[in-house]
Amino acid sequence: MTVLLVLITFLVLAVFDYVLNRGKVQAKQPAFAPVRPALEPAYVEGFLVPEAVRYHPGHTWLTRERQHLARVGADEFAAKLAGNIEKIELPKPGQWIRQGQTAWKLYRNGERTSMISPIEGEVVEVNPEVENDPSLLRRDPYGKGWLMTVHVPDEESTWRNLLPVNLVKGWMKDAATRLYARQPALAGAVAADGGRPVDDLLAAVPGAEWPKITAEFFLT
């Protein structure tokens, strides 16, 4: 009888210890630990175009965090063209967004432009830092200026509709060429910073129609 009581006591203590330590281990694990690729610098016509992310023709980017979860943002071309924006209006977590349709809006000087989503799915999280400080978008578009994470149920269809990797450089070069052909003064604005774009490209062009020019390149 004594042996049985000892065994029962030992079993109870073992179960209690397991539950206690299991709770501690779980508490130490982060709720969300994104895996971000190393962004090696790559430039096209002075614009940063990291090869570790994928691009949509509307000048947005995304990268796969883990299965069915993608991080989304605006590329540097879009960020510099949008320039000194005062506000970013992002979708709400839980909202469903469709690839190729308006996902967020940018505001400056009482005017508004919008950008389309590179992906289809449910918004999981938006970046509160870029909402509070929109300048992060143009200062660090692929890092602190990310915009949202999205749960993507149908990854195959979404990724198939992005720009093929081998066409990205040509696409960006064409975008820069079209922009400079439309506004020749912008080529000088880029050259003024050693070949890198200034923070607010259209600020160098008096009378530039910000909503119209951004809409052309953002495909809105």
C-alpha cells in the first residue's frame, strides 16, 4: 500500500512539473516570428530593387513569411513618387483584399492617390509605425516601411500573377524611362543625389499633377 501511494504521489508530481514547465516554454515563444529574406542591394536606374522580394506591376512588393502568410509593401519607385505623404490609410485586420484592386490610400496636400494589392487574401496585421510616421514608407520601403501581412489561401494563383523574376529589371527600367520622358526635370532630380532618387521626386517639378502621375504608375 505504501509503495502504491509513493508511485501515485510521484506520478502526480511528474504531471504537475510537466504542465508547469510546458506553460513556461510556451510563454517564451513569440506569437509571430517572421522569417525575412536578406535584402541584397540591387539598383535599376538608381532605384533600389531587392531581388529577394517579388513585385506586382502596380509597384508593390511581397515576400513569403511562412506558408500562407505574406508581407506586403510599396517599392522604392512608388515611395519616392508618392513623396512626402501626410497620411496612409491601410485596410483593417480581417478585411479581404483582392489582387489588382485598391488596398490602401496615400494623402498629401489635400490630394489622394491609391495603390493596388499584389495579393489576394485576408489582412492579418497592418504596420502601426508607418501609420504614425508615413515618412517610413520612403525612408525604408522594404524594411520598417512595410504595410501589412496577409493570409493567402491560394498561394499558387497569387504568385503566378506577379512579375516573373527575370523581367523585373526591364520593367523597372521602363518605368523610370517613361517617368523621365513625361517629366524630363525628374532625371536631374535623381542625378542631384548621385544617381539615387530624391525623397520626393515630384517636388522637383512645379505644377506636377501628383494624383494623375501616380495613378498612371500605380495602375489605379
